[in-house]
Amino acid sequence: MKEIYTDSFSIKQLWDVFADRKFAIPEIQREFVWDAKKACALLDSIYKKLPIGSVLVWETDGHNRTLLRHSLHILPPYNDRNRHIWFLIDGQQRLSVLHQIRQGQKVVNSNGKNVDFGKLHFVFDQDVPIQFTTLRRHDPDLHYPVTDILAADWQRRMRFLPKYKRSKIRECRKNLTSFVVPFIFVKTNYLEEVRESFIRINSRGTPVSAADRAFTRASRFNLRHLANQTREHLAHGFKDIPRETLLQAFAFARGEKDLGERAVLASIDKLEKKLKTDKGVLKQFNRDWKRVSHAIGRAVDYLVTTLGVPSFSYLPSANMVATLTLFFYHNGLAQPSPRQMRELRKWFWATGVAQRYTGRGYNQNIQRDVTFFRQLAGRRVVRFTFRDLVPKADLKNSDYSRRSGLTDAFFCLLSAYQPRYLENGSKIPIDYSTRSNRKDKHHIFPRDLLKRNGFTDKQKNSLTNVCFIVARENQSIGSKKPSVYLDEFRHRRHFGKVMSSHLLISP
């Protein structure tokens, strides 16, 4: 039976609690997700004595130590000598900020963004709406590091300031350190009594992703750590792939036919039920995940090395990783045979160009492909069939700078043909490229040339008018006609290869 009671701590008192390392992060919690802007907004609310909400703590005894997460957070690690564990169910982000503003450390949030708490400054200007900001370079007359304001020797650090400024700094320090944070404690030894509270409470703040909800359900399986570990080992920018995609691949491998969060949670719920009666389920889960993780790696490698995807930012749909993973999973992690390769090529280009994994019918298309890949890996003679041809006008009217499955597939096609330098015919290294980088893309008919001849912006940026050219060669072209800037290369023996590699003549 759970017991609920309340308490409160000033921020100065919280620093003592941090030093005692009483707080712990359970596996059901997310990583640190806030950025510097949110940290500044929290400080501003505290400074202006606005409510910041209560912190929910699950108080339990030591037998729940197995639920501790020992990484992926920025609070002091829990001290095992403490009699009770104070698991943070709601408030991890706020308390993390309140700890770090005194430490002034540089941390990385779950999105890979650096948050330098040493760069958070108090703004000595009453006319600005927010009194706190993050700065790389600060004006010493207007900006004061929060870490200096909160330091024990703050008066020594501020001794050169005029009296009215020291008075303002003293007020800021007092407002921050004396601010009282309300706490709600739920005292129980049963995880189930706090699991649902976590999901409901977090749904009111930073939205809880489908992956976070899945991690909450699968705390016994350490799924969060495994998903993050799998992502970290992916190259070519694929470590940015949504964790939902990895979980979807796992659900497909376990036989789920549904799509999205419902399929993932259904798969986890089945595992949880089996675990209650069969302890061997955990070992089987770890074996299954390891195989799925390897299959994900094989799928990514195949997309990059064989199908011409330069990096994750060019992939027409993240769901393509989930479905292709299923093929390698059921193919024993082996590379495809020549017959299988033909079908995989047809699937990839049809799915990318026709944008089969977006818009109306994407759910049915993915479910059909799940069945198709199981059969293809099972050595059955199956063929990928596709009837919805894409009109040529769609290619002509697509803007190269706008993300779509069609535009991404087009650049993957260019990449697959390994474009070459005009100067010497050697291959252009485009594996570093990101989809949003325009410097390595060239208008075949330059924009200024088309503008002078009355073409619209849409016509200038048509996919059919773009190819890969490095910035150095692009600058030398300027606004010349293709017949002019290509003329000096026309008689070089590598010219034909260069043109075909950019899809300007038939390969």
C-alpha cells in the first residue's frame, strides 16, 4: 500500500541533498532532454518567484536498486549507503538544472546538443523580458555568470563592481537560493504503483515519445540502454535514427504485424507476462535483441554501400530501416543472393521515388513489405511488384531543396552513380555530405542564367537541374551556359564518365 506525504526544500537545501546523493534516476525515466534556453527560462521563473511545479519522488527501500539507471543523466550518482532510494518520477529536468547552475559543467543532452551551464548569465538590464541568457562571449558590464553569483566566494568575485550592481547581484543570489521547491513523496515498494504516474505526469510537460513509453513498460529489460547502444554503433549519421524505428524493427522481428507504438507495446507486454512465469524469457530477449541489433547494422551498411544512401539525412524514410532489418534478421544476417539483391533494389527505388512510406496507404505498404521480406529471406521465389508509376512531371516539378521521399531518392541515385570531378574524373567524396548542405549541389543551368531568360524559381530549383559539384568547381562555373563551362572538359578522355556519373548522359 502506498503512502503519500509532502515536503519542501529551498534551492540551498537541495544542494545539500545533491551532495548527499539521495536522488536516483529509475530506468523508466528519460535522459536529460532540456537545452540552455529551457534552463534560462526556469531560472527566470525562480528569480521572479513564479511557481515551477512540484517534484514527484518515489521513495522505496534498497531492494529496488536494480531499477537504478547509472548513466544518461547529469545528477550526482546515487549513494548506495543511503537507507532509502529517492527515485525522481517527475522533476529530473528541473533538479538537473538546479544542480548544474552551481557546478557550471558542460553536458550533452539526449539530442546530442551541448549545454554549457558555465555560460548561463544573469542580465543586468530590467528592460529585457528574460533576465537569464546563454552567451559564448559576455559583456562584463551587462552579463554575470550564474556560477559566480552562486559561488561561496561570490563577494570576492564581484568586489570590483559598483555598489548598486553588487546589491542587484545579492538580490539575484537570494532569490535563487531561497526559492522553495515543493515535493510530493510516494512511499511504496511496488513499481506498478508509480509507472502510470510517470507517463501521465510527463505528458503535461515535454511530450513523452513512443520510445519513452516503451522504455517505461520494459524497465526489467533495460531496453533504453540497449536502444541507445545500438544507435551509437551506427555509422554515416544513422545514430540520429529515431529510437522508435529500432523498437519497430524489434516488434517486426517478434512477429508483430501492426505498426507504430501499439505494435511495440504489444510485443513488450507479451514479454512482461511471460517473464512472470518463465525467468528464461530475459535471456531469450537479450539474444533476440542482439540479433535484431546486428540486423539493423547490416541493413544500414547495405543502404549505404549498395543502395547509395550517403548518410541518414538522405534516407527517404526511417521506416525503411525497420523493414529492411527484418530481411537480414530472417536471412540469418547473411548478405543477399543476386536474386534477392534484384528484389531489394526494386523495393528501395520504388519505395523512395513513389514515397510509399508516407501519405495515404503507408501503413498497408509497410505491412505488405514485412510479409514480402519474410518470404524473400525464406528463399521463396517472390518478386517485388509495384504498379503506381510516378509521372515525369513530378520529378520535373520537385524542388531539390525540399525534403520528400522523391528528392531524397534522387540524391541517393546520384550518389549510387559515384559522381566525379570535372577536372580529373576522380570520384567526389560525398559520404560526409548532409541533405541540408547545399554547397555540394550545383544547378546545371545556373540560376542567374535562368533568371535572365525568364524562368521561375520553381523551374530553377527543379530536381532535373541539379547534380553534385564541389564548391570549388561550382564557383568557377558562375552563370555560364553548360555549353560554355563544359567546353574546356569536352575533349578530356574522362569526360564521358563524368557526364554519366551526374546522370547528364546515358550511362
